[in-house]
Amino acid sequence: METLHLIVGIAVLASNLAAGAWGGACWYMRRPSVPFWYLLRFAQVTVVLQVALGGILLLLGDVAADLHYLYGVLPVVVSLLAEGARSVANQHEMEGLDFEALPRERKAAVVAAIVRRETGIMAVGSLVIFGLALRAALLQI
């Protein structure tokens, strides 16, 4: 079980670093990327799986440093906060707009702005999760 926890931990680190870097690059270049969202969702699944495995290890009596648990659970909180911020960003961008009445070009600009903002928020969230997961891993060395 500990080996699986280690393997999934490496997947958490790699996938969140990749998602953060990819999303950051897409945000910077103002280019939407469908594969980024698949990578992001994979990274989020690895976080949930890692927390579940850590919980099982804890229930089985495995002991880690106290801060390891904190840094292990915080990525779930960060992911939820990023999703909430993403939702608020959508509302902010659409505030006061009658989207259906807009000309096609303006609709495309609004959608592009929403996607860029969402990508940036989720990329930052992934990089924060990477940092927290790295800290949790370093506590075990």
C-alpha cells in the first residue's frame, strides 16, 4: 500500500506540474487548449486518489509527520477553491451582458476572455498543489 501511495504521489507531482506549466503557457500565449483540461482533470483525480490512499494508510496505523497530513489534504482544498474562483470569474466576465444580443465577434471575445481567465486560475491552482505535494513528500524523506 505504501508503494502505491508513493507511485500516486509521484503522479500527483508530475501531473500538477505539467498542468500548471501547460496552463500557464496557454494563458500567457492567449491560446485555449482542450488537452490542458484533460490533464488538469487527471491531476485532480490523482490528488483525490492520493488523499484516499493516505487515509487508508492512516486507518491501517501508518504514521507520518503531522505536517505531512496537512500538506497532503490541502491540495483538495486548493482544488475546490480554484474551481470556485473559476466559477466567479465566469460570472464576473458575464456581468451586465446580454450575451444572446451581442454580435458574433463580441461573443467570441467574451468566450475567449472567460477561457483565458479560467485557464490562468486553474494553472495557478495546479502549481500551488504541486508545491504542497512536494512539501508533503519532502516531509517523508
